[in-house]
Amino acid sequence: MINKLKIWFRAIRPFSLTGSIIPVTVGAALGSSYTKFNLEYFTITLLAVIFLQASINLLSDHDDFINNIDTPDSYGSSGVIIENLLTVKQIKRAGLILLTLGCLIGSFLAFKKGGFILFLGITGALGGYSYTGKPLMLKYRGLGAPLVFLLFGPLMILGAFYIQTQQINITSILISIPLGLLTTAILHANDLRDIYHDQKSGIKTLSIIVGRLNSEKIYFALILSPYIIITVLALFGLIPLLSLICLITLPGALKNIRSIYMSTDSCTCLKTIDQDTAKLQAQFGAILIVSIILSYII
């Protein structure tokens, strides 16, 4: 039983779940500076987006396998299907169950908070399914990165902020950009690492479309731009000056850049670059959350 749970835990790729946990928490923390923080709605919102992202991870594993994108030589998936730990049907069924649960919770939030949340929920559910699901299969058409930015940046932060405050303001929009970029960097790191294997499968990720050199430049921009944006927002007083403490994670960003810069097509040193990028996003986001909370306590 314990081993089975470990396999399922591996299948949902828990390291990537900071992609949804961080933006929702940022949105809710920012909202708490405008109104009384509602823990109940925050918890429900967090549960909905975790279910959504876990479903995306499982369904993309399923779709990547049946489309011959994931192979024993590739690194992109959780590997549970490749290693015969779980079947294709089990992964698809679990993904659809989690997607359904996320939609049900989202429907409750929409009932309580109105049409804007319903719009965001429908966009999130359809976008998540269409990441690799038919007929759109956006990841395979080079549209995975903009979709991830939309879902895990503006959509989640604005949704969490609105659920707390019943409003949207310029700060909530601007602060969603650096978080969206860092989360997109997790996906892009994965695509950059897997260029060789993805090319053999015949799909068109953004990294394949623009080429490796330009793909590296995009990655550099995705993880460095958030530091510039946060600095500008803090200096102009749109977010607390204390948020500049996020800059202490810059060495981690530079380390990732150095890893990519020193890598080659045959290099295995990028095997964990997506996990390293997720760690950077989590550290940056956690510090941002703490800085927002502390600024309204002190």
C-alpha cells in the first residue's frame, strides 16, 4: 500500500505543484492587505488548483506516452508508465478524476463568488486539458509556454485575489507577471532539455521552433526578468520594499543559467533542470509571500 502511494505521489510530480501553490498564495496574501483574510476560501481555492495541476501532470504523462514522446531515453515524464508501475488507463482515469474534482470545487467557488470566478475556472479547466489533450494539443504546437504563463500567472493570482477581495487592481495584475514567468520557466526548462527527444517524436515545442540557442536566451529571460520586475514594483511602491529580499535567490537563477550555458546536446547535466527551476520558483515565491505578509504586520 505504501509503495503504491509512493508511485502515485511520483506520478503527480509534486515538485511542480509549487507552480499552483505559490501564485494562489501570493494572490491571497496580497488580498489580505485589502480585506480580512479568509482562510476557508483560501484553502478551498488551493485545493482546486492543486487538483487541476495534478490532473494536467497525469494527463500529459498519458498523452506524451501514447504519442510516443516519452521513451525510456527521455526525461520529460514521471516515468511511471514507461517503467510499468502504472498503466495508461490508470493514469488517464486518475487525471480525469482530479480534473473533475477541481471543476466541482471551482463550481462551488463560482457559485459563492460570481461570474468572474466561473470564467477563470472554465478557462483554467479547458486550458489545462488542452495542454496535451485533443483536439488542440497546445504543447505540441509550440503554445505550451504562453498557456502555462496565463494559467499559472494572471489566472491563478487574479482568481485568488478576487476570491479574497471581490475586486481586481493594477498591483494584482502586475505581480502576476514575474510569478507567471518563473512558472513558465519550469516548462521551458523541460522543453529545452528534451529538444533532441521531442524532435524525434515530430512535435513542435517552442524550443524546437526557435532553436536551441534562442531557446536558451528565452530561458535566461524567463528567470531573470522577474527580478527586474519585482525591483521596479518595489521601488515604485506598488509592492512592499521588503519584497526586494527576493533578490537573495538570484544566485540560484545564475546557477541554472550557468548549467544551461555549459551544457551540450549530449549532456545529461540538465536532467533535473526543470526541478531546479521549480525550486527557484518556490524559493522566490515563498520569500515574496513572507515579505507581503510581514509588511502588513510590522
